[in-house]
Amino acid sequence: MNRTSFLFACSLLATSAALAQTKAPLPPLPAAQAIPKPGPDTGQPYAPQTIVPGGVVIPLFPPNSPYLKADKVHLPEVYNMSQAVPARINSIVNIHNPSIEVHLVDKSLNTGTVVIVIAGGGHRTLNVGGESADFIPFFYNYGINTVILRNRLRADGYVAEVDAVNDAQQAVRVVRAYAKEWGVDPNRIGVMGFSAGAELAAPAAVLYDTWDQKNNDPSDPFAGISSRPDFAGIIYPGPTPFARNRTAPPIPKNVPPAFLVCGSAGDQGHAIWALDYYQAMLMAGVPNVEMHLYGNGRHPGDPLPDGSRMAGGLTDRSNVPYGTWQYRFIDWARDLGFLQKPGIETKAARDVATYVANPPRPFGQGRGGAGGRGGQPGAPGAAGAAPAGPGRGNQ
């Protein structure tokens, strides 16, 4: 480099340094907008607020309902917000006025199908981020309407097997009651529960007659409206009514079809609970019950070798097949007619009607087996509790 070039380069560096010293700083970033927050304590029954903008929120029970605790129904919910995404609610606790939040799809896409999503959280918290809110845009793409259930929790003093199940059953009735106003099909209303939420979806799919008979007073605006879901998604479930340490309830003749998902050896306890439900339906010959057990998959929240934790809901799960279960659900729903235009009878409904009219023999009768369901090894209600998953209780 000659002297002229050297001096020119030095001049450029000096100019750049001077510009760097005088350059204005970047404008400060604005704060996040529309951060959801709970409503106030007014002394009246708490008014649940939307989790996702645009939702319609409806309490499940009237203010004077005997199903509510009068001394607690006024208390506001408590949100656990994401630290990385300011407007995202990860979970909710302190739910004393249970509700549904309705998110409808555009009329041009609408199949009339509704999925009432029921988040997990071990009955300690309600994981409405990954196991509720994330499903709104996913289901929207398929013309499926999403309803988020905010049910009561064991951690807040409720009996999950009673109070929270009641919430799930009432949610089905409320959605069906407003089907016309919302443009949804009253014959395409399903429930989908995750982990502890599946502990609500499973009994809701078999105990609906009892709930409807118990709540048939003419003064009840929902009297006469069925709480029977038209399908059930049971996703990495806690113990269902058919768990092996429980007395199995009768399976209704018109029991809805079910879709079950879980990891297998990596989530042994929950896989066995899924198998309990599946086996009960299989041995009764119930049509359109499908189960996927994935070889590589643990329960949401479980520690992984890299120090992270297994994700739940729709999360990709590091490209393992378990991370695509939602597309298998869409395949199943499409196969049963839930993705066609509203008002058309589904294959699921036709198959239920056929099953009611011509129930199959219990497995083993007339086939050289050991007799009816009770004679089969591992039949529902058999003695022996399912083992818990490695190092964890039900989530």
C-alpha cells in the first residue's frame, strides 16, 4: 500500500469512528400491548376475562348455583404469565367461577364441529397456554371451533373427580344450548382433555346420563339438553373411570367414539391409563375408538437428557413422531365426518346408531373364550393398580 492509499484508509477509519460516536441511539422498544389480566374482586361472582382476544366467556353455573362455593365465587383468578412472551398466559389458578371461552371460525370454513379443550396441570394449575389457547389457530385451519374450559382445581379445595368433572359435563350442555346462536352443529360437540384434563374428558364421555338425570329440574335453563359429547380426545391421560384400581362404570349404549394418545415406555403410567380406557371400549366392541402409543415420548414436564423438559400440547417435541399426534387426530376426525359441512349426519353418528341397534356380543362369548368381559385377563375393573410413571404422579 502506497502512502496515499494508507492516508486515505486512515481517514476513512477516523471518519467512521467519529460517526459511531455521534450516531443517535436506537429508539427504545415499546411495551407489549393488550396484556391480559384478571378482573377485579367486586364482591359479586367473579367475571372471567378472556384468555385470547375475541373470545366469548360464559360462566357455567348461575351465581346462586349449589355447585358453587358462595364464599369463594367472588375471588379473582390468578394468571401465571410467560416471562418470554408478555401477553401469553401459561396457566391459571384460583378458579372458583368455572367458565367456557368460545372462539368461532369464519363462516366460509365452518364445519360446525366444536372441540372443548381441557388443559392439564396435575389438578394444581390449569395449563391454558400450551393445552388450550394454542389450539385456537390450529383448529381454525380445519374449520373447527374451539372452546376453552376453565374448570376448578384440587389445589383450590375442590374434588377433581366430582367438581371438575361436573364442569366438563356442564360445558357440553352450555355449548349445545347455544349451538344455533353460534352456528355450530349440536351433533358435533366433543371434548379433548390433556393429562389431568383427560381425567375430566374420559368420565364426561361415559357418565353423561347420570349428570343429565340429576340436573333435569324445569327451573334449569339447560334441563333437557344432553351433556353427551359426540367424540372424546383423551391425550396422555391420568386415571380414567376404567383404571384397574377402580370399579368400572357401565358403558352406555351410545358411548361416543374416542381418540387416545400417549407415549409408551417413557410414560408408562399414563400409557396404562390410556390402555385401560381403550381396552374397555375394545372389549365392548365400541366402534371408532383409535389409540396411538408412541415409542419415543415422555409426559409433559418430564426432564430430558439435555436438561430441558418434555413439552406438551401441539409442540413439535424435537421432530419425533409423537409431535405430530394432532394430525392423526385430524385424520380420525375427517374419517368420521366431523370435517364436512355442518348439518350432514356424520359416519360417527351412523356407527353409534348401528351399535345401539345391534350391540355386539361381549368379547369371548361364542368364540371359544373364557366368557364375557369379566373373564378376560386385565378386564376393566380387575384388581391391581396401574403403576405410576417413573418418578412422577399424575399430571
